[in-house]
Amino acid sequence: MKKIILIASVLLLTIACNKNQKAVKLLAGDWEATKIKGEFNGQIIDFVAIGLVDVTYHFDNCELEDDNFCNMSSSTTTALNSTPKVTNELYTIESDGTVMKIKTDSTVKTFTIIELTEDFLKSETVDENNKTVEIELKKK
């Protein structure tokens, strides 16, 4: 009986790791934000649609078994500053490919992955005011 439980546990862990790794492989490459929708001054605004922000991301492909986090970068341009701000970050995928964590020098931000395909990512996170932010990316 103990052997069966051990084998079942190993099998479940392998399946979960495979889902996480599959998400990493789907994310690998360059993406552009098509929607960043959140609350601002009591109104729901899509910051990309109205031209306030332009964000691109690059996700490196890596093996999660070897590294807890993979490298990524983001480049952000705003309506107030046309010089892109490039940030090097780290990311990991957890919970059977449904959670992405992005780590900077001082913070870790958690995103719920709603949908992830070869060329589309829909996710949500919570901002510093405890409000939901919807994010959609399209692969370049």
C-alpha cells in the first residue's frame, strides 16, 4: 500500500511539473500587451487602448527543474515618457500552470493565468489598492 501511495505521489508531482514546464515553453519569446485594464480614480480604464502605456515582455525558456525562476524582461513606454524603461525580472510558473510569479529586486507579484495558448495570454493580478487588474498579451 505504501508503494502505491508513493508511486501515485510521484506521478502527481510529475504531471504538475509538466504543466508548469508546458506553460514556460508557451511563454518563451516576445509578447506585447494588448490590454491592461484596471481602476483609476474610480473608473475602469484600459491603459493600452487609450494609449497611456505600451509594454513588451521577453520570457526566456528554461527548465524549472533546474531553476526555480526563469529570466524575463519588460520594456515600458508611457504617454508621459517615450523613453522605454527596461526592467530585468525573474518569473516562475506554479500550481499546474495556473499561477505566474514575477520577481523584481524587492517584490514578488502573483498573476492568475486565465488562458495561455501559443500566441495569447490572459491573466489577472491585484494592484496595491487591492483592485483587480486584467492583462492580455499577444505573442509577437
